[in-house]
Amino acid sequence: MSYPLSSIFTDVTATAMQLEYPLTKQYRRCFDPIAASCHGILLFAIDNVSVVLWNPSIRKFTKLPSLEESLYGYGFSFGYDHSGDSYK
């Protein structure tokens, strides 16, 4: 089954809504990098020691335990494991 690309842009009805940003003023900066995303869940890396997972569709977030500072920094990524039905 296929659809022409033009149908994606012409047959769309969208409703905008205001989402409450999960990061408090103590963490908020003018730019918070989204380090990864999977199935609509966003992973924010803040100063390379704080990590926040946010699911804007259900308006919930989780701040993960802080990481120890590292001379080399950190790389962040995550994905969904279908066999275990979990995010990693």
C-alpha cells in the first residue's frame, strides 16, 4: 500500500495545544538538547549530568538519577525492545 506524498500535506487536520514543559526554571535554558527520541518519548541531556525523559502525549516526565561528571562526556541513546516490551 502506498500514498502519494502530497496527500500527507493536503488531507491533514491538526489541532494545536499548549504542552507544559517538564523542566523547571532551575534546569531550563534557552536551549535544552534533545539527545534522543523513540516512539514520541524525548530524552533531554542537561549539562551532560542530568537526564530527563518526557512523554508529551501523556504529559509525564521522569528525571533520572544524576550522572557523575566525566572528562570525556556521555553519549545518550535509547530504544524500544519489542521482545521484552520495554524501553532501554
